[in-house]
Amino acid sequence: MECKHCKGICIKKGCQNRRQKYCCKACGRYQQKTYTYKLCTADDDQNIIKLNNIGVGINGIASFTGISKANVVNKIKQLSKKIKKPVITENQQEYEVDEMHTIIKSKSSSCYIIYAINKNTKQVIDFTLGARTKENIGKVISALVHLIPKKIFTDNLNIYPGLIAKSIHSTNQYKTNRIERFNLTLRTHLKRLNRRTICFSKSIAMLESCLKLYFWQ
Ligand SMILES: [Zn+2]
């Protein structure tokens, strides 16, 4: 076999996905005559984001695009790294904060998605993953306080009063309806958050990547 890169001579060396691999004697690079999975193109990048955000899981994306599962996972991580938290310049807005429960790897390891949305625009201001500790919730709240909010609506969790000034805090249960509805949308649109299925996140990094793609792409 002739090398694709330098036209040198390739010899058989090792295999991948039950296919013979060849190693170039001149440049030392590996290649195969035919590949099981295709390479990821720029169009595939867009497809992966789109599919991820409409409730298709890793398996589904892989079989639809013809890219290997491992590659889809890597691509999602890679794409999400490019996404920066949006720079928001607004003040005197109303926000809703909530925590959504999910699991990582097994039922015993629970994780919360703590996030804040603008009540009117429904834009996700910030989010963090982890236990419902003062530290984690504090990260989201400080992003809000930075924007000089008019009011912050939360549930009755006892951590909030210590973080938000009483004058701008409200725990009225009917005032968090936007974010409660957002929770349901999130559960429908991200496969790993679907209820009553065997879908779940294997790692916190992957959950974070998928959320970033959903919130800010
Ligand atoms: Zn070569």
C-alpha cells in the first residue's frame, strides 16, 4: 500500500475495529485502506450540536452521522470548550434561580444543575454543577448580584437567605414558574436528562459540555 501523505511504502502493522492498519516506513504514520467510521466534517459539527439540542443521545448521533461514538463524545467536549459564557450587560432585571436533580453514572451519585435565567428573556445567565452547597449556589448568585438585579426569585431552600439580600429576594412559589417550565424543556431536549429512561451522564464534564451547547450555542 502507498502512503497517503508521502507516497512511501506502508507495511501491515496492528489493527483497529477488526481492520488492518498500515504503517508508513518513511514517515511512520498509520492509515487504513478503508475506515469503519467516517471523519467529522464542519457540517457534522453543526449536526452534532443540533441533534444534541433536540433530545438525541450519543448513540443516536453516532448512528445518524456515521461517526464513531467515541468521536462524537470528543467532538461535543471540543465544541463546548469553544463556547464562552455570554457577556451580559443589563441591570434592574428579574431573575429566577433553581436546582434540577440528575445523576452521574449511578443512582447513588446525585448531582444538581444550579442555574439562573432572566425572567423576561429566559436567557441562561450562569450555571454550575454539583451538590446544593452554599459554595456552588453562591457562584450562580454572585453572577446575578453582579448585574444589580431588581428581584431574585428562588424556592424555599434554606441556603438562599444567606446569599441574597432580603430586599431583592422572594420565595413566592408562584414566581418561579418560568424556570420550572424551563426545567421540563431541558428534560425533554437533553437525552441524558430524560426521566424514566436508562439515559444518564457518565461524567460531569460531559453533562457540562452538553448543557453549554444547549444554553449558549
Ligand atoms: Zn508516509
